[in-house]
Amino acid sequence: MDAEAFVRPSQSLPAGRGDRVARTREAIVASALALALAGQVAPIVRDIAKMAGVSARTVFQHFADTAELYVAVLGRVMAALVGEMPDLAAALPLDERIAAFVKQCANRGEQLLPMWTFVETLQRRSGEASDMVVQMYSTNREQVATWFERELVVMPAEARERTLNALAMALAPESWVVLRERLGLSVEQARDELGFVARAVFNGDAPRG
């Protein structure tokens, strides 16, 4: 899934019924999201309205304030990201599952990267936004548990929890931000580092490659 998927109209929109209210709301959310993806931490209403082709007054007819609008934007992003991780065939070897899962997490992290400051700022200001982010982390942990169930189930309880937590932490969006922005790694380099960490969690000092 590419970043354009974030700004496509919701599939829940009525088809062929000319629901102008719903479509206007979607246009506002999509415009705010596009600005966030462009790196704006707090897109201003004037710019959102102009991009959506409506007035600033119309924006506030659909949303009580910018916080409510930003939460709607975050909801769109989280729904797309959480829904994109497929279940992986348990029959695949561990290395193949690690590579596939890391690729999915890298794709998700790369999509979030331009707007990560927006996400971090919003979750500090909004309890609802914070709950959304927590849910994303919970889902990430559940997906890790599902993809690596064969390896986790044979571990003692404490080791299983520590392994699961380590993998969930390593594959969280913040890790991708650190690798890409703080350390300046390329996408391929960052993906390689995540793969190395994931293999090391299961195998100790796992070799690269």
C-alpha cells in the first residue's frame, strides 16, 4: 500500500447517492491528511479548506475544532496501516517470515515517516489519538505473536514475553524513524538492520544477509 491509499475516499461512502455532506467531510479529511503527509505538524484550516475546495466556515461545520479533524485524519491512517498486515503462512521458514514481516513493517514505517511528528504531537494533545496509537502498538504485538507463534510457543513463559516485547519494540514505527531520520540510513539499510535485530532475538548473534 502506498501513501496515496491514505487519501482515497473511504469505502464506506454511499455509492451513487450524492451524499454531499459525507463527501465534503471526506474531502476535508483527505486534504488535512495530504498536508500532514507533506510534513505539516498542524495543518491550518485555511490551507485545508483551499485544498478541499470549501470555505473555512464549512470545515468547522463538519468538525468542532482542528483537534477533532486531526483525530479523524489519524483514524484514517491507523485504519489503513493496521489493516494492511496479512497473516503469514505458518509453514514458511523462520528467515522467510522475518524477511516478510520486516518488509511490511518497513513499508508501514516509511508511510508514517513524513507525518510522524504530526502523530507524536497529536497523541500528546488528545486522549482519543493516544488510544489509537496504543491500539496500533497492541495490534503490532498481536501480529508478531501470530507470525512467530511456532517459535514463541515452545519458549518458557518469561522468555516468550521478553522475546515478543523485544520484537514488537524493534518493529514499532519509532524504530523506523530512528533508523531513517536519526541515523540517516537508506530504506534498504534500515530494513537490513531490523532484519538483523529480529534474527538476533531468536538466534543470538545472527549473521547479516
